[in-house]
Amino acid sequence: MYSIDGLKLSICKSCGALCCKHFPPMVTVFDIVRICKFLKIEPRKFIKDFCECLTLREIVSKSPYKTLKIYVNIIENLLKPRIVSLLEKTIFIRFKLIDDHCIFLNNDNSCKIHPVKPMVCRVFPLKPYTSILEGRLRIAEACPLSKHPELLRKEFEYFRIYVQECKTHLLVVLGLDFEEVLRLIEYLMKIHDELCKDVWGGAQSASTH
Ligand code: SF4
Ligand code: SF4
């Protein structure tokens, strides 16, 4: 008789870590703080070695969603120069891909930072419906776990925290450049224990990825 975690583990093991390939996870400042504490690494070095930093404009230009680009063009024409400075300056951070898979993926498809993996990975296959700001969710059908929503209790619980962290992250980083984001992360590192203990305390799940 399998436990819920055991069933998830066996499904993830036979999947081949689809969710860790092709699309690098976008991380929040809260994710970076937890991971840097776990790896005992300075944020600047962590970002240099494992992450890719992109401006908001680069994110929009690389996005597969054409409507996003159209909206941005319209807003840009209406609100220059403020929107231009936000697009050029705001920094977002995502993990590097190596051979088209996440830099933290092991050869056996397990995750090197499993206990502190980013929230976006922790809640998968749950995803924001259209925008994370709406707080509504959908299930990624390509993930075999999507056929077993009864196994996703923890993911549903974490989704609320994920939305909350993303909203805070987006509000704070809008308009910040790399050095400013780094200073914010360093400040959060100092208050990490108070800030992260609720998420951090029970944030263990049995999936392999
Ligand atoms: S979460 Fe889904 S896509 Fe990712 S490894 Fe598990 S079964 Fe595969
Ligand atoms: S679960 Fe781990 S290996 Fe997979 S995308 Fe997230 S951080 Fe990378």
C-alpha cells in the first residue's frame, strides 16, 4: 500500500522530470534567500554561478505570448518615458539551463536543492491561470500528476504562499536594477529566520524532481 508521497514519488520517477527541462524556473527573492541559506553561499556568487538575469524588456521579447508584446507596445507608447525605464531597468532572475535542463537537475532526475527548490517548482503541476496576480490556478496537463489531483494536497496549500510571495516580489522588484535587487536579497538574508520559517519548516515533499 503506497502513501500519497510514495505514489507521487513513483509517478515522478517514471516521468523523467519533464518539468525541469526546456523552461528555466523564474525565482523570487524569497526563493533565493532560502536557497542561499541552504547552500551556505553568498547571493552574488549564487546568482553569478547558477542564474541568468534579464530585464523586463528581455523577458517580454523572449515570451511566446504575442499578446503580452502587443500590450507592452501599446502601454509603452502611452506612458513613455516611465514604462521605458521600468522595461529597461527591472531585473528578473531565473535559473540557467545546461543542455536544455535546469542547472540543479541531477543525472537521476532528482533535484539538487529539493528541500528548498523554488516555489514555482514546489507547486507544479499547479500554475497561475493567466496572471499570478489573480491568484487563480490551473493544472498543467502535460504533467502525469495532473491525472491525480487527489495527490496534490500540499501543492494546493503551497500555491497560496506562492501567490503571496510572487505578488510581494513583483511589487518590490519593479523598477529595481541588479545591485538594488541584490541589496534587497542581502537584507532578507539577515531577517531570514523570521521571514521564511513558516514556509521553510514543513516544506518537504517526496517528489524526486
Ligand atoms: S511534477 Fe510532473 S512533470 Fe514534474 S517530474 Fe513529477 S510527474 Fe514529471
Ligand atoms: S525542481 Fe529542481 S531541478 Fe527541477 S526545475 Fe526546479 S530547481 Fe530545477
